[in-house]
Amino acid sequence: MTHPEIHLHQGDLPEGLTLGPVVAVDTETMGLRPERDRLCLVQLSAGDGVVHLVQIAADPAPAPRLTALLEDPDVLKLFHYARFDVAVMMAHLNVACRPIYCTKIASKLTRTYTDRHGLKDLCRELLGIDVSKTQQSSDWGAAALTPQQLEYAAGDVLYLHRLRERLDAMLAREHRTALADACFEFIATRAALDLSGWRDEDIFAH
């Protein structure tokens, strides 16, 4: 695994930072219920091996620069399992994140020969990279994060740009690009449904 250049910020991105037209984004939280479990960390990378981590306080103050980036219509935000991250940031930062690309959805639309669509699986198959998930379950709400936590968090955004390139080629090959784009457009609505009480109910069912 690549050892990234990691910059840790408190509460918001630094003034004047630009991350280009496509930014990989991930979050770390206290649990898997966006409406209950607080947001602790937001990771961002321009795909250049440099990762910016924004640590979010238990009672977060406004984060105007982070919010502006996440809501910038000219910056594509790359996620792996965007549904969760978008819902968490909607709930705790009041952010309407768009536009969105989700590598998990792209994988499910293209890699129909497998049911393994985790980030670790994608990195291994498509990039030949083994990503460690040993810090996945740890206390992200701690005031001081360990070097191991910081490196783990950075790893979740390091490879999304390269994965998107591979998955875009597969989507085009299978004639599913338009379908993927429609799914990506719906993610913000899907996140709003999750937060509004329809997380487990399929409203399209009979």
C-alpha cells in the first residue's frame, strides 16, 4: 500500500486549498446509523497521493470551505458507497453533496460476475493493490487519532480516481454508462430517504 502524504485539519479545510475538478471523498463515523452516529472525519484527495483529513468535533462549528467544495456543481465527488457518506454529511454538516460518482454502484453495474464489491476487492482485482482494513472498527471520535487510523482513513480515498477510470471503461463496454449516471444522480435523494425513515423499505416495491 502506498504511504500517502497526510494533512490533518481541525473543523474545516484550510483557506486557499484547491483539489481540482474531481475529488475523492470518504467519511469515518462512530457507527453505521447516519441519523444517530456522529461524523468524526472527512477524507479528501485529488488523486495525487496527497490526502487532507478534516476532523469534525462532537459539536461541529460550520465548515464553510468544506461545504463549498462538497456542494460545488463543477467538482465531481468520488465515493465508495456514496449512499452512506452523503447521508452522514447531510445529517451532520447540512451538506447537499452533488455531483456524485460511486465506485460501488459502478462495480455492481459492471462486475456482475461477482458479489464482492468492497473497496478492498476492487483495489485487488482492478489495480493489483492490497488495502488494509484493520482500523475499520476503531474509535474515530477520539480527540487524538493514531498514525494507524490516519493512514487507514487516507487509504480509503487514495485509489478512487484510478478505480473510476477502470470502471468507466467497463461501463462503456457494457453500455451502462447512462444507467450509472442516473443512479449517481439519485444518490442524494436515496440518502434523504434514509434519513427520513425509509432506509429499509423499498418504496418501488408493490
